[in-house]
Amino acid sequence: MRQLEQRLGWAVGLAILVIPHIAGATQAPPKLIRVSPELLLLAQTVSRQAEADRLLEQGRQEYVEGRLQAALTSIEAALEIYRDLSDSIGIASTLLGAGIVSQSQGEYTAALEYYQESLQITRTLGNPGIEAALLNNISTIYQAQGKYDTALDFLHEALQVARDLNDGEMEAVVLNNIGETYRLQDEYSQALTFLEESLQIARTIDNSFRVAEALNNIGGVYTSLGQNSLALNFLEESLQLKRRLGNDWGTASTLTNIGNVQATQQNYGEALNAYQQALQIAQNVGDREVEAATLNNVGEIYAERGQYDEALAVWQRSLQISEDIGSPHRAAPLSNMGLVLRRLGKYDQALEAYQQALQLTRDVQDLGGEGIILNNMAAVYVFAEQFSLAEATLTTAVKVMDVLRTRASSDVSKVALLETQQNTFQLFQKVLIAQDNYGLALEVAEQGRARAFATLLEQQLAADDTVENGPPDLEAIRAFALQQQINLVEYSIVDFIDDESDPVLYIWFVSPDGTITFQQESLANIDLPRLVTATREAMGLGGDRTAPIPTYTEEYLAQLQAETDQKLTQFHNLLIEPISDLLPTDPNQPIVFIPQGELFLVPFPALKDASGDYLIEKHTILTAPSIQVLQLTYDLVETRHGTSLQGHNAVIVGNPTMPTVTFLSEDGNFQDVRLNPLFGAQQEAEAISDFLKMPALIGNDATEATVKQRLANADLIHLATHGLLEYGDPRETGSRDTPGAIALAPGNGEDGLLTSAEILQMDLQADLVVLSACDTGRGRITGDGVIGLSRSFIAAGVPSVIVSLWAVPDAPTAELMTEFYAQLDQGQNKAQALRQAMLIMMQDHPDPKDWAAFTLIGESE
């Protein structure tokens, strides 16, 4: 649907640049006269110019009708004449037209050559208006190729030209395209900023066409954010405006967007209705490319309903139209046909469709599409039990994905990209396990997690020549476990919506001698997200650390305790029992658990075995998002020179004057709420201050500005305050940012929220950060791990972070943290000190809710 909007813009641009030179100059004279050679030459020139103008207009009309090859032939014929006449304006206009048509055909290299030559001539002629249009069009090619940084460079150049000209419409167009480029990278905050500015300018200059376009694309962003109701509001407003304008192409585009939103909500009837309206418009205006694209969408609805014969017939129609007009967008119906044919067990036909689609994506250098199709081809081989072919295909797919990863311009886009690739890495593991290649499967599991996180850490260590790029191979994993004398337990959840087999949990255990053992557990009839939620509910988790402890009857407390024990034992049976005979007998030997997905929220210390013992009673426990990230935290330590605990330059914060935060109220409105004070956190900070003999920042002294200034040189950071899990989620707080924030005192131009995004920009020297706040270990769970506060601190250069998985009451938190530092002072390492603090806490606070929330992420020494 986005391409429909772009194509409409190109058609308008082409029409504007058709410049007839001499109107009526070829009219015959009333009688014969003698003509001088100079006049005859002039007449011939005028005649040829008129012919070139006619050919260019003919090409424009053929382009609008969707006859792309015919359009290019006419335009190139016009270009030849303009070159013979040395007509710079005609050459520039025709090169632009040829670029537009070539781009519509997916011939990006040729289109760029046309645009670049036209741009050079246009700059010589001194026409900045056309220059801005060309820069904009060039950007769309790089955008289509996934080269977003380059696209943005051209767009910002076009934006400056438009602003210098005070051309409001061109400024609105370019801002709209900048917003779309950010949307394609899942950088929604940036996208909305530019799209909303485009909308404001369009309304100021009273350009309804551009207003409708911006509304449409803002709706697209909210669709991507999952805010479907808000998305439909913007799309419906855009649709009404486009209908009033008689904008058929735009109406069809927005109807398609509406259909897409309805389809994601499984409102297939409403989606089909919207698509069919768009289809009727395309047929009425004779736009065969739009007709083909809309038929593809209609087929997808039939497929979702299980109407496979109808879906295949519609896709065949779409494919035929695309072939008739030479459209480059034939891969989508072919790929869809491959999926349905595979579901029908027609594997050879499915592979044939995928092979055709694969070649088309390669022809237009669509690496994202190529990776998806390779994944789907591998799935066919898996169903046909041709695992070696599946492995070879997935190997190629991963190489393509690695190229895409190198092109991603930011951490946000890298995280979003890895999220879209999770199915491929899961499928690859399944293929390798089916061939008993457990070691290579572990390598693939590492390739599919925390890659963006690792990149951030590698940037911290850029000056260290010993740092290697890329996830570790099997030998590197063995060597790391042997060198650090640690036990590694990596989990991988493999589940396919379109697969008849049950979901499965893969478990790899790497011992300190480098031995690798593999186990797998069926997840049939186990709903992991629900099990995690039910466990937290049974434990009575929720609220914040200031919430009053509810009063229950002894009978109800016994019931809750039984439910909690049952859930914690169920998790122990699933996650620990399969490898229990491999775990070390020495309780001080560390075990690093590397979870995935919902398992990040599992309280490993509190898992309970059949004899009633908690896991922390037998083992020293750490967690990490990947083996690669864990190894990089050890590399960070090697670059630091620690001092004794008493000599640390510590930053200790407790109960700052609380800021005001925006939250979504129960009635659906955003409201400003001042956070409650944490008097227990103040006592905690004061106790730690006395122990470490370092001053604590309390109340008004704990301003965001002061804390930021002191963090840079700190060796130890302890923050006892509110942690805001919801921050950064526009559906919860109205803010769009990296998830997570720490509450500090506002003032000096700061809002009192130290956000994950701000922390990411820091270069910290601390050996340890303790986030003694609510839910600081939680965040948005992705293929890159938990995106939140812990990730930001480690990426900023801190090798070890202690965080909480839930809100712990004030008193137990203060006791546990004070004991933790006491254990550190006695010579225990970080992981051992946390374990001993938990064991001591258990004596007076037997409820795991009071002692099991905290986890150490990163290195332990």
C-alpha cells in the first residue's frame, strides 16, 4: 500500500515535468514560399521538439495505464531526440521520467543512473524545485533496498532545498517520506515526529491531498505499534478526505491499509470488504498494478479462512496481471502460493513457486524478501524430511540476514530486525537437531539472540584488539567455559504456528571442562506465558514496594503457598530436572542460565525440587542474554582495574524527591501522577552509605542532573528508587522510547527520569550497578533479550548488574542489600555474595517473594 502512494507521487511529478516547447509551431503555411536553410533548420528543430514532447506525453500516459515497458520505450525515444537537440531541459525531464518507470519496474540500478544524470543537469540549470523532487525520488530507491541511512541523507538534503525555497508542499512530501523511512526501521517515535510535522505543514498551507497522505501514514505507524483503534481513526479520516478529493489511487491505498488492520485483528469479513472496494477502484481507473496488489491481499484472506482453492485462483490472477504489465512485484503472490501448496502437501509445486519468487527478489535486490522466501523453502524441505537441503537453504538465509544486520542503522532497528528473523533461527535449530547435530544447533541458537546487544558491547571494547566480532562458534564456547570455570545452561523455545508438531524446549549444558550435553523437553499442553503469569500471581507479585502488605486468613495463605510451591516445582521439573545430574555439587561453582522469551521472567533462585529445596540453596546462580554477551562482560572486566570495596567511588541514591509521570488511567486517558515516596529505600541507602562510608544522595539532592554527572566516574552505582517498566511504551505512558526509566528528582532542566535511552548514550566505568527498584529486570522481551534498564547499563560499559523481577517490599529489600555488601566485604564474589544474602534472608523471611526477586546479570567476579 505504501508503494501505491509513492507511485501516485511519481505520476504527478512526471506530468509536471512534461514541457512543450513551442505550441502550434508545426501549423502549415497558407502557400509555398522560399525558405532559407537557417529557417528550414529551425522548422525541423521545432518539429523534432514537438515529436519529443509527444513521445514524452505518450510515455506518461502509458505509465499511468500500467504499461511500463511501452512507457520506457516512448520516453527513451524522446530522450534520444532531446539529446540530438542538446535540449537540457528536455533531457532532464525525460531522464526523470525514465527513472520513474525503471524504478516502478524494479530496475533500481538503471533508475539511479537516470536520476543522477538528471540531477546533475538540473543543478547546472539552477532549478532547485526539480532538484528537491529528484533527491526525494533517489531516496525512495535506497529505501526500497533497505539502505535507510543513505535514503535519509538524500531526504534531509531535499528537505533543506524545500525549506530554502519556502516550498511548503515539497517540505510536507519530504517530511512524510522521512517518517516512512523511520517507520520501516521500526523507529516509531522518530516516524511520528516527522509525520506529524508533515501533517501540520499540509494543514497550514491548506493542501488536503498532503493532509490525507500524512493521516494515512500516521495510521500505518499506529498499526505497527498495535494500536489498531487509533490507527483506524487516522485511516478513516484519511479515507473520507481522499474520497472528497476524488483521489482514486489514494482511496484504494487507504482502503488497503484499513483492510490490513482488520486482518491483523482477524476481522476477515471487514478486511475482505475493504480490499474488494480497493479492487473495484483499481479496475475502474484501469490501474492494473494496484489491481494485482489488491488481488494478492484478497487471496491472503481466503487462505486465512482455509479456502485454499479460492486463494490459489486469486493469486494466479494477480500473477498474470503482474506478468502482463511487467511489474516487479510478482514475488508476493508466488510466495503465498508456495505457502498454500506446502500446506496441501504439494511440495514440488511449492518449491517451484518459491524458486520463481526467490529469483524475482534477487533481481530487485530485496534482501528482506529473499531471506523470508529462503526460510519458507527450507520449511518445505523439512516437511518433505529433506533435512540436508533444508540446512543448506537456511545457511544461505542466515548469510542474507547477516548482510541486512550490517545495514541496520541503529540499535532499535537491529533489535526489530532480529525479531523478524526468529522463525528462521528456530527452524534452523530444529533441522540440525533432527540430524543429531547438537553442537551446531547451539551455535545457531547463539546467532539468533542478543546480537544488537553484543554489537553495543563490542563498541565499548573497540579499542581492545582481542575482541572478536560475531557470536562464538562451538570451540570458542568450550574455551570460554574452561577458561572461566563456569557452567552454562542455554534454553531455546522452538514453536511454529504453522507446524503440526508440538512446541519443544531445547536445553544445552556446557560444563567447565567444555563438555556439551543436549536435552529436549516437550512443551505439549504447556502454555509458558500463562505458566509464568500464574506463578507470579500465586506468589502475590504486583504493585510497588510501598504497597501495604495485605491481610489474609491462615487458610488462604496456606492455599497460596501450596499453589506457589506447585508452580515453582513445575518450573524446576521443566528447566532443571533434565540436567540435574550434570549440575555441580560445589554450591560456590557458578551456573549461568541463559533464558529465552518468557523464561527471562522465571525466578531461578526460587525453583523448588521434589525434596522441597530451593535452587539457590544448592547453587550459585547468574543469568545472561547470550553466551556472547556474557563473554563480552568478562572482556570488560579485563580492561578495568578494580579497587577494594571501601575505596570505591560509589554513587548511592535513595528515595529522591519523586517526579511526575504520565500514566494511562483506567478511563483510557493519560494523566500526570506524582510517584509515591519510598521511605524504606531511604533507610536502605543510608545503611549502605554508612557501610561503604560514602555519602548518599537523598531527596532533593538526588536530582537527575547531579546523578548523571556523578555516574561517569563511579566504580559502584546503587539506585534505590522507583523503576518504571512502563516508560517508553506509548500505550502505557504516552512516551515513545527505549523501555525503562529510573525515578530521580527533577530540576535543572531535567524531568527526573533517567531513561534507558539516556543510559545507552553513557560511557560508564562502574564495576557493578545495583538497581534496587521495582521491576528493573523486566522490559520488552525480544529476540535480543529484555530491552530495558539492565541491558542499557551493561551496554554502557558495566559488566555486572543486579536487578529485580518484581516489586519487593521496602524492609526485606533493605536487609538483603545491606547483607549483600557485607558478604562482598568478606571476600565473596558478586554472585556468591548475592546467594549468601538470599540464604540469610530466608531465615527470617521464608516467602520467596521477599528474597528471590534479584538476579545478577553478567560476570560474577
